[in-house]
Amino acid sequence: MSGATPKKLHNLIGGRWVESTSNRIETVPNPANGNVLAHVPISNKKDIDLAIEAAEKAFREWSQFSVRER
């Protein structure tokens, strides 16, 4: 994987990959050689609020199904 451009990862919110609104990132190194594998967002309050809103919406729909249907 040498020479490959590290991926910029996104947040999974409401079943979709969403780019973070935060400018802060954390670098993920390969422990074997130190090469950068990816950059992950350090999510902020806006990202978290979007995730909570999506989870609340999903719960309202999901909770209508019986355990067997889930």
C-alpha cells in the first residue's frame, strides 16, 4: 500500500456516509510501518446532533416492528 493516498473517512449517519463538519482529524498509522492509512474526523457537536436526530427518527420507525420482525 506504499505510495497510496490515505483515505479521508466520513461518519455513518442515517445509513449514509456523511462528511464531518469538523476541520479536526486524527491520523491512523499502520502499526507495522508507520505509514498513514487514513484520516478520521474528530466529530463536533453539529455532527453528533445530526447523528442523534437520525437515530431518533430511525427509532420511531424501527420501534413499530415486533422483535420477530426486526
